[in-house]
Amino acid sequence: MHYYIPDVTVFLSDGRCFVVEIKDTLGMVERKVHTKFKALIEYCKEKGTGAILTNGHDDFSKILLHMPNKTLENALKEQLEKGCLKYPELRKIRTECNATIMDILRAIVSLNLSFFRAPFMVQKCDKPIFCEELISLTNPESEIVNS
């Protein structure tokens, strides 16, 4: 059996509550975080509560609303056809595409890529990683499709 202890649970004066999961900005796109967050979303649905993923300053929508760097996304797609990306390859692509960290995070979400921090790796994924609820509630007109 697995146990989950939320970072913060916020109780509102009207009786509603929501769970706050706090991760650093890179953690907000990490595959293992979204696997756990999907389970949290299901639990919250059953209990009639809400959930939010944040870095303590911004929520996941900041990544979704960031303007995509299509040059970076195309370079990542091309490189990922050859296999997974390690840090040196990603750093090279970032430099060549004049990309920011937010550009990379947005591309990871847009392209439904698996991001692992340790060991650092980015790879293609056939299954949806990111919570549909996060994407649809945050940006209903999004081009990001997880199906």
C-alpha cells in the first residue's frame, strides 16, 4: 500500500478545500510527479476537493501559457528520433535555438515528453504523461492533446 502526504491542504471558510502539491519548476514537468499527481486528482475527485500543482509562486498554467519556441520543438523532435536526450545534448540544442528554461519546459509538455531529473534524460513517450485536468482546466483551447 502506498501513502501520500500532501504538502499543504487549504481549507476555505465555506467548507471547501484543496490540496497543494509544491515542486520546483523543473519538478512541475517531471514524469514521476505527474504520475503521482494523476492519482491525487482522482482521489480529490472522489472526495470532492481540488488540487493544484505549483512551485510556490506560479502554477502549472505558467508553463502552458508560455509562448512555444517552435524552432526548439522541431529540433527536439528531430534529435529524439535518434533516441533519448541527455543533458549535454539538450544544452547544445538549447544554445542553438536560443531557448530559455521555460521554452524547454513548454516543449516537454507540448510534445508529451518524459523528463527524468536523475539521471537527466528526456525521451519520447507514447502514453499521456501530463494530467488532462491540468491542461484542460488551465488552457481549454490548448493544442496539447493527451489521448
